[in-house]
Amino acid sequence: MSPIPYPSEVVSALRQWKEEEAPTAYLIDVASVFGYLVGTVYGDVHSRFIDGHQIATSFVISIGVEFGYLVAYTFSGSRYVIVTHRQEQATLFETYLRKLTGSNDKSAK
């Protein structure tokens, strides 16, 4: 089985963090469901998840912004970069980003 190629959006996000400061993993096509995130995972530093598979995180306890990306901090201590979100939840993630950055700019990742 050959490795799955990373989407270009994930590659761009990966370039932002130094290896020693790397988040737990990067998520694309993310939805928020009852306090958890569901999305496709890439780059899990603990090798728990296979690249390109859909996962659900543990309960999200806070959300921050790093390098212009929303970053979810979970109950289990993980730190997930939200690279892209599901279109139907655009308003939710754009609102998070505006609140955290104090910006009225509607361009969220």
C-alpha cells in the first residue's frame, strides 16, 4: 500500500510549524458535532491515525489561532489544526476566527 498524498492545503499548513512545535495532526473537511470535531486527518505525530481517514477528536475544550489557522485543543491533550471546514459549517468556523482575532474579515481558512 502506497502512502496517500497530502492535499495542497495540508502541505501549506505543515510548513507553518517547526517540527518540535508540531500540532498533533491536521484536519480537513472539518465539522463540529456536539463539542467534537469530525474530519479527515493527516500528519498525526503519534501515528494513531492513518492519513486520509476520517476521525472524531475527543471533546474540544478550547479553540485558538496559530499562523492564521484555527487550532482545536481537546480534552485528551491533542492540538488539531483545522485546515479546511465543511462548507455547511462555514459560518461557525468564520465566527470562531473573527472572535479569536478580533477581525471583521470574513475570509476563514
